[in-house]
Amino acid sequence: YILSNEILIHKLNAINGSDPLSGRDRVWYFALDLINENPVFGYGFYSFSHWGFEIGTTHNALLDVIYKSGFVGLVIYSFVIIDFYLHHFLYL
């Protein structure tokens, strides 16, 4: 696995006690499994409900970026965030 779901969810649960995630952890487990199956380019803009969930998103911005556009998209997303920060906060 590129991302270890068990470790990630265990750490998130340890922060706030038992089930502070109100069921989102099941969605995150599934999203991490999908990401591990197609990590480079992701699944495009298929709604997350395409996989049988009633929700259309992973309820996590970074997981959504990786799910939809893979790690290629994550790199581009990171450059956009860094560029925004550099141009709007450092060069005021």
C-alpha cells in the first residue's frame, strides 16, 4: 500500500477517543483502497457515490484531490497552494 489505512485511521481515532469521525473513517478506508489501486492519475471526476456510497465526496480535501487526480494532481495542487501563498502573503 502506498498509504496505510490502518495506521492513519488508528492515529485519527487516538486523537479524540472512540469514533470521533462519525462514520467517515469507513469512507476514508474505501477511498484509500481506491487510491492504492490507481495512485498515479486517480479516477477522474467520478463522484464518490459512483462506488455505492450515498455521499459524493470523501469528506477530506486531500483525499478528494488524490482520489480524483492521483498523485500527479496532488503535486499540481500543492504547487498551486504554494504559489498562492508565495504571491499573496509574502509579497504584500
